[in-house]
Amino acid sequence: MGISVQKLMQYKPQGKSIVALTAWDYTSAAIVDQAGVDLILVGDSMATAVLGHESTLPLTLDEIIHHARAVKRGSQRALLICDLPFLTYQESVGQAIASAGRVLKEAGMQGVKIEGGHPEMVETVRRLVNVGIPVMGHIGLTPQSIHQLGLRQQGKAEDEQDVLIEQAIALQQAGAFSIVLEHIPTDLARQISQKLTIPTIGIGAGPDCDGQILVTADLWGLTDRQPPFAKVYVNLREQALTGTQAFCTDVQTGQFNPNS
Ligand code: KIV
């Protein structure tokens, strides 16, 4: 039996940490699911980490649905949440419902993640939840706002901290089932986690969130553009390069034998 939103929300009162990772295709999903993660995010970070774009902005809804369908085929247990790409939900509540609906109907996802905690976005969360679509919030560093906020840590100044706390509470009141806190100070993430009854999932937000998420391409050391808070657990890029160079050499020197 796979993990539902309701089951995931029981972790916090039980004192259990949520383990979350991203996936972008059948193989990455099968590996992280088999490893035991609780939540797989089909993250729009695939735009940079997998598709080679400079930011997450170019990713389209059709593209993320294509990848989400493969992730669905590769996973059996984890809760499946999909990012709504830039400008597929900010225009109006109707646009957000239509985009989220496609992600659930066409890719079999169990919920969506959207960035931002300002009043219009809080209203969008409320309306999505009202039509039965689980929503994960995302505040702090929000990569879809790269041209407005850059990629720097958020919530350093006291007034910024107050705003982020207010946004987290408003998202919870609107019905979000969890909130990603990205690249904010550890103390602030701890405060927000303590104030909320829904779980916080941190990335670059210190150890005191209710769960942690990493971009799997970073965890696997696959990319050459990791953020400062990424943690590499295995350097697959180096291993893949070494193995591929060995194959090139074998073929070039006439030593390649598929039967040996
Ligand atoms: O797209 C993504 O991978 C994300 C994580 C950084 C949380 O939003």
C-alpha cells in the first residue's frame, strides 16, 4: 500500500522524520522508491539538473507531465507530488485548477507543489484544496522568482523572517498539507516548524525541519551546478565518466569483447 497524504501527515505527531527526494524518470523513481523515501517530488529542478536549462522557468506543463508519468511507472510506495511549472498557476485560480487537474488525471500524481506565500497564492491553495487537490507549499528561496529574488538565502533580516512566518501560517490555514522551506536560516526554519501542525520539509534550512528533501541529481553527484546547500552522497558523475572512458579505450585499442 502506497503512502497517502493523510498517512504522511501522521509522521509529525508521531515524531517521525519525512524523507523526500526528487525523481524525473522511471529509473530514478524506481531507485529512490526502493531506497525507502516517503515522498517523491517530480520537481521543476529537472529543468536545470536534467534538461540543461539555465533556470526552472522554461519548463512546460506538458514536459513535466511527460516526466511525471514515467516517475509514476517507476514508483510503488512513495507519495507522488509534482511541481506546477512557472506560469502554469500564477495567472488565475482557474489556471491553477486546470494545471493541477492535468497533473493528477494524466500523470497519476497525488498532489502538487506551488511556490510562494503571498495572499493571492494562499487563495489559490485554498481553492485547489477545496476541489480536492492536495497542495504542498514552498517558501523561502523560490527558484521560479529567480529574476526578482535571485538564488540567495531568504529570511536573514527580521522583517523578512516575520513575513515568512506569516506566510507559513497562512498556507497552513488555507489547507496546505506540508510546506517546503528552502534556503532559510536554521533558527527560522526551527521556529516555523514549531509553530505549524503540518510538516515542514527543509532544503538548505538546517536539521530541525519535520523532513528533508534533496534534489536527487545533487545527492548522486550527477550535476556540475550544485547549490551551496546540496549534499553529495555518491559521486556517480565521476564513476560514469571513468566507466565510459574505459569503454572508449577498450573499443579504440581493439580490446572490447562483449563476451568476456
Ligand atoms: O524542484 C525541486 O526540486 C524543488 C526542491 C528543491 C524542493 O522544488
